[in-house]
Amino acid sequence: LDRRYMAELVRGRHVFGYRAGGRPAGLMVLKPHRYRGNDLDISFIAGTGEALAAFRSFLSRVARECGTQDISGMAASDEMAAALRSLGMKPHPHINAVPVYEYPI
């Protein structure tokens, strides 16, 4: 993630924020799924319980309006996994581990 890519996400209207008491309290990046038509993909989500509850309501409304059948997300951290679970998302029944590779430098 760099400044240029973040600006691209903002221009594409894929970044959603939540404010509480005039301060940022949550952030979500929601994009169209790269392979499946109207489906959506959460590439990042974090925030307070209040923010995550608001995002859950927002996702339900967006899914109905867009005819979305599926919202998916991959968690690269325990915090993001907890945030996805707070939205009511459940682990995929056939995928329980994703290999991660690093290039030695």
C-alpha cells in the first residue's frame, strides 16, 4: 500500500470511513470481486465496535442494492479476522490456510 494506490482507491470510491465524535473510528476498503461479477471483496477493515456495526449495516444495504450474492475477505492478521467475524462473516468451509511466500533478500 502506498500513497498512489491509496489515492486510486479513493478516486474509485472504494474507501469508506466512519467517524465518531468528529474523529476517525473505522476504515474499510470494499472493491468489486476481481472474478465474480456483482460480488464484493473487503480488502481491509478495522475500527471500533461502533464503526464495525455501521459497516455491517452498510454492507447489507450495498449488497441488496447491487444484487450481490457474496462478500468475501481475506484476513492477514488476527485483528482483521476478528473484524470480519464481527460483520457476521464465517471462514470458507474448504479453505483453512493460505500459503504465504516471501522472497529472501
